[in-house]
Amino acid sequence: MNKSASLFTGGFLLGALLASVMFSFVLRGKLSGGGAQGRTQTVLKLAHCLSTEHPVHQAMEYMKTHLEEISDGRMTVDIYPGSVLGSETQCIEMLQNGSLAMTKTSAAAMENFIPAMAVFGLPYIFRDADHYWKVLNGDIGRALLRKGETRFLYGLCYYDAGSRNFYSRGSPIRTPEDLEGLKIRVMNSETAIDMVKALGGAPTPIAWGELYSALAQGTVDGAENNPPSFISNRHYEVCKHFSLNGHTRIPDILMMSTRARDKLTPQQREWVQQAADASSEFQRALWKKETVAALKKAREEGVNIYTVDTAVFAARVQPMLRQVENPEVRELLDRIPEVH
């Protein structure tokens, strides 16, 4: 093969590869058998970083089944769990460049793309779980889901990630004063760091995968998260005190690439939204059961569970909330209490 032919062949193969990557979010192939035989099926690729046992993954499987049912087999979802296609941030970037259709992301991770999402990291802005879901399912929550469209990100629905609570090794955390002098692991988030400082603790950012060792070795005195994560990561083996202080509620979000969504028909978009909404309801019920089971397991493992006066914690962070400068977040802080 001469040089020009070789260059042509190489260029052609490279172009084909790039095309297959860019358009791999929607695959079309003939269905074999069944009532839908001979139809063209639309397959959406969905990747996330959770295990197949996680309630969010189970909700996605529910969405897949529901989408197949309401579309009469015309649409389905291929799910890639456990970070097999990349980290949370990498999956978001794949949505933006169009090589992935959907992913699950924490609202905390979305702050870099949608600054207004930082509101979810602020402590004690929701009265309770009912108020929280009224905000998410109302005008405020829906508007936040749409704010990523200029970044090629379309929010489909929210998934429950529970409330975050303090847990510790040596002594219980029943009041903000109990946090004084304690090194508390936090996410690498400025908001989380400011919150622990406001409550009197010493915030210590550590990667989640390294936290068990840090707790066991005494590098940190405690951490904060939801009950299912406390159990699934076996932190109960080291920390025997868990306080139900519920300082933040940071939802997970099912995001879709606008590049993928724009290629769907109006009917297909409606089917996807219906399936996503149904999966959100399914996941919320499942998460509630998982939380009850996690607290039961914690007690069985010798963990002391404390119901605390959240008002005293909330009072300590009021100066922090008053100092919020982002105008979008400031507006949301004014509107959220008005939701009933």
C-alpha cells in the first residue's frame, strides 16, 4: 500500500472511530422476536459509579423496565455500573461531548457546572424530609434541573441520598460543643468545610475510599454521611456513636446529555421523562427501607444511635448562611422557607 492510500485508510478509520464514539449514546438495531419484531429500537447508554446493590442502581433498572413497557419495546437503556466507563466527573464530561446519554451525579458534584446547586450543601435549609421533597418536586427543583442545558446537561429527576449525620469514634456528638476539637472528615467541598468550622469542629478533607483506614488509625475522630453509607462501608466497625442531626440533604440527580435528548422525538422524550419520574418514586421508597435497615444493623453491631436537638445545631450555622454571597444561592435561600 502506498503512502497516500495508507493515510486515506488511517484517516477513514479514525473518522469512523470518532463517529462511533460521538453517537454511541443512541444505538439502533433490529429486535429479534416478540411483538416488536422488525422494529428499530433506540438504546440509551447510562453509566454511573455505584454498585449494583445500591438503591439508585435498582431504580435505574426499574426505569429501564418501565421505559421498555411504555414504549412497547421501542426504547431501552444499557446500564454500566461501578465506574466501568469512568468517574462521576468523567461521566458528566461524556454527557457534554455526546458520548454518553445519561449518568447519576451528586448535586455536590454539579456545583462546578451549575453554581446554584451549591444551595444543597448548606446546612439546615430544609425543615424536614417532606419540605425537602416539596422543594425538589416544585418550581425551585425543576428550575435547577434545567439550569445545565447551556452546558449540554439536562436534569431528568432527583434521587434520594438521605440526610447527612455525624458519627464518631470516641465520644458521642449530641451538641455543637461536642464537636469542638474533633477532626471530622468532610468532602473536598468549601461549603462542607465551612459548615464543620461553624459548628466548632476541625474539618479534614479525605477521599471516601481512604476514610475507613483514617478512622481506624485515628487520623480523624469522626465523619458525616447517611446511614446506608455508614453501614455499606463498614464504618460501624470503628465508630460506635451515630447522631441523627441531619445537617444537610444533598440529592442525587439523573442527568441526560442534551445532545442525546435532541436526537429523540417528542414522544421518545416523554417516555424517557415518564420512566425517570417513575424510577424516582421507586427509589425514594427503597431508600426509606434501606435507611431503616441500616439503623437496625448499626444497633445490632453495637452502635449507639442518638436523637438530638437539631435546633441548637441550626442556630450555630446561621452566621454562615447570612454570609452567602452568590446571588443565585442567596435568592434560593430566601425562597426555600416559603415553600409549604
